Amino acid sequence: MTTQSLHVISRTSRDLLHVHAERHGGRTAVVDSQGAFSYRDLLDASLRVATALLAGREDLHQARVAVLVTPGFPWVAVQWGIWRAGGVAVPLPLNSTKPELEYLIDDSATSTLLFDASAAALLEPIAVARGIRAFPCEHLLAFQTAPRLPEVTSERRAMILYTSGTTSRPKGVVTTHANTTAQIMSLVQAWEWSADDAILLCLPLHHVHGIINVVSCALWSGATCHMLPRFDANTVWDHLAGSRLTLFMAVPTTYAKLIAAWESASLARRAELTRACARLRVMVSGSAALPVSILQRWKEISGHTLLERYGMTEIGMALSNPLRGERVSGSVGIPLPGVEVQLVGDDANPVPSGTPGEIEVRGPNVFAEYWGKPETTRDAFRDGWFRTGDTAMVEGGVYRILGRTNVDILKTGGHKVSALEIEEVLRKHPAVAECAVVGVPDPEWGERVAAAVVLHDGVALDLSSLRAWAKESLAPHKLPSHLLVLEALPRNAMGKVMKPALVAMFQNASDPVA
């Protein structure tokens, strides 16, 4: 950053991520397939992006700039450049279809599209049809810099991230710079980030997990972020073995694939990879429920008890198992620094310990609004608390997630049942490789328990034998009444099972009812 641009940064912007990073100077910020880049390189490149986006104007005034760029140094430079020009970043999912991209671009009222070569053929026609600006990021990174940037305060909108949209069309979750900073600082404190850390990114960069938990926490701390363009199990293992990492964060399906790759390796290679994991100080799992079987197997392989946490697009992270101290299997720990959490019943009053309740969250980490949806935003809050729609219970002082209130909490025959509890039991069946449980509407029972399973190769399973096996661990009203055997469970980009899609599959299938 130039001396002139420093003079126009207001006091209220001193804790913005890209401003905070100035103190790290020549330290290595990002390592990707093109090499290593310092914080100084990142600030210079983002200044070039900002200058090009401004095109002689003083400020983008929170105009939305959509980004479809492969993870790596250019992605970070583009995001920071949007912020420094006064714009709002709208990260787009890789591998999206044209209709999906058109929806996100139209819904966010995007005025500019930024992309790399791999996305040009897809996005350029969309931009032409809408009469909006479109730039290859290579062009922006080669732009000459200007000496002056706009004043960007922490109250401004910083980013719009779209929810997965498993129950309806995706909603744009708006976070301000202040929200983003609060989310970062909470995790930096709880997980003791420092400039000596190094982390590997193998997650998509259109979700909080990758953007905040990995990239932003690293770059706030002066640490190094190694960035992969996409996930590949063997490539990840190569980096774990050779890149001197200190942290690793992923979703449960990632750990399942890493386990499979480890198990297919030679004995010598397995020993090498296990030794490599011992060098890391923490390994984290999130974005979906972590099966106990994966947690246990990963501990056997790596020596690490995965740190489970809870968060969502609207709040960043809210709950976490401790960095130091006992991590309770199946729990997500306690509230993170600066975050308030309460559980409430149907009457909106707090519930006692040991009683299920909906998670409500309050704090500076909570998002500002759903883009263009004031009524939806209003309905998402109650007396200043954000209503997550997730059900949990406090046991022994720690939170255990029971599932989505309207998806994972089944109401069958007058009983409330946790789909996640049933899934944990069914995964122990010797024939079951993966499973997901949903409620299928039923005129007599309200909902019937329905299980979708992926089986190990060469085995078979029918409903009656599954029920006979499961009745040793589950009450009668928790036993599956429907069974669907699939080659793979439908999942979104973050590995979450798309349960509404499963419900539709059950409704379209002819399957025995007990």
C-alpha cells in the first residue's frame, strides 16, 4: 500500500482485515501452485484490483462485485481489492450451472463480474446479456495503481454469501466488515492463532468455513495459507506430509476420503503420514455432523481428536470444543469468545439443562441482513437474538446438536426424535457405509422414520433385518419404517446431505412400511 492511501483510512477501519494485514509486511501470506506471496505482494495486488474496479471513481459505494476465481493468491487479491475499492464481494460457487450463476448474479444486483480463464466462457455471455462489467482477474492484477482509495468503515457491507438453499432458493447473507472482524477475532483467540501458524485450504471459497475459518484467520494472524485449487485426498496428504502445517480444517466427508486414501497406502507411507499429523497442533471438523466412527478412526490414524465446532453462514462460528482440555465426542463445546448462546422452547423461554431447545445467538458476529428480504430478516430475529433453526441440548455443560429443527427433528407418533441419533446407531451396522435419516409425511404418524443407506461393496440389506438389528439400540418409535439403498447420498458442496432431496426420493419410491 502506498503512503498516500494510508492517509485516507479512517480510524473506524483500522480493524478491517486488509488493513490489519499491513503489519505483516514481508512474511509469507499465501502459497499456491504459482509460488509463495508475501503480505506486501497481497497488498500491492489488491491495490491494483481496487484501482481497476474504481476506474477513476472515488468509491464503489457498496456495489456488488461477484467473483468466480479458482482458490489461490488471485482469489484473495481480488476479494481484498473489492473491499479496498468500497465494494461488496459476492463469491460464486465453482462448478455452478449457468442458471445457478444467473440467479446469484441477479439476486445480488451484481454490477461487476470478476473471473479467471476457466470461467470466462461461462460468465462473459451472462455479463453481456445484462450489460454489466466483466474483467478477467489477470487483467486486474496487471493494472497500474492509483495513489488514493476510498474511506471504508467497519459498518459497511463487506460480503454476501449465499446459503445452500436445500429447502428453498438460496438467500444472500450480508455481513459487514465489523461482523467479519468479530468472527475472525473470536476464532483467533479461541484457537490461539499466531504468525507461526500454517494451514492448508482444501475447502470451497464461497462458504464461511473456507473464507473465515481458514483464509481470513490465517491472514489476520500473519500466518501462511497454503491454497489448493480443489480437494484431492492424495494431494492433501502430500501437503500434510511436506508443508510443515500447524492446523488443518475440513468437513466430515473430507476426513472420510483421507481415511480411505490412508488405508489404501503402503505400510511405509501410512507410517509417514501418521508421523506428519503428529506435527500439527489442531485439526478441526465442521459444516456437518461428524460421525463418531470417523472421529474414532481419525484418532487411530493421526493421534488427533478432531475439534468439533458449530456455526452457520449467518453467524460464523458460535460454539467450539476447547483447544486445550477434553473434547466431548458428539458435542460442539461451549460459546466462543464474544458470542452469546441460549436454548429456547416453543414458548420462546430458555429451557433448563438437559432439555432440547432451539439455538439462538447474539453478538457482533451475527449477520446484518438477508439481501433484499427485509421481512425474512425480521422473522429471523426475536428480541435481538438470531433464531438458528437448529435444536440442541446442554449436557454436562456442553452443547450437543440434535439437528435442524424442521429437518433433523422428526415428530412421529407424538415423539420428538433426533435423526442424528438414529444415524449414529445405523452407521454401526456392518453393512452400512453411509446413512441419512429423514422424516417422511404420514397421515397416521405425522412422520415416519426413513433411512437412506450406502452399503459396503458386495453386501445387501433389507428393512426387516435392519429393524431387527437396530431394536437393540433404539426405541420402537425410532426404528426406520422406510429403507432406501443408494449408490451415494445427495450432498452439497460442503458435504452436507441434502435431506429435502432425500424426502422427495422416498416419496417417489415404493418401499415397505412396517
